[in-house]
Amino acid sequence: MSTTRQTPAAASTPRDVRCLKEDAQCWYEGYRSGRLGLSLFPCPYPTGTIESWSWTGGHIEGKARREKDERHA
């Protein structure tokens, strides 16, 4: 029997929080950049935008995939 008490996630989440969705095209552009081994820093979108967030997330995923493929090659 566990003595820790967990609260439901919904109880700690503010009601007015909006879910942001990634921009699929920007994510894919970043993914291709990461797969090609290009630098993360010339992100073509302004900082703080959903496009920038999406592109950066795609780049990180693409870089991870490239590194995984290199390990298994």
C-alpha cells in the first residue's frame, strides 16, 4: 500500500489554458534540416511563435533520427 497521495491532473490545470498545436509544415521543414545536419540556430521564424516552436521541435527530432541512423549504419 502506497502512502503517497496523488491529485488528479485536471485539478492542477487552470481552466483557461489553451492547447497549442504544432504547425505541421514548419515541423517538417525543421525535421529535414535536422536530418541533413544543419545548424539549429538559423531558424527561419521569429522567436516565440508557434512556427518557431514547431520548426525547433522538428529539428530536434530530425537530428535524433540522423544520429540513430548513424549508430546503426
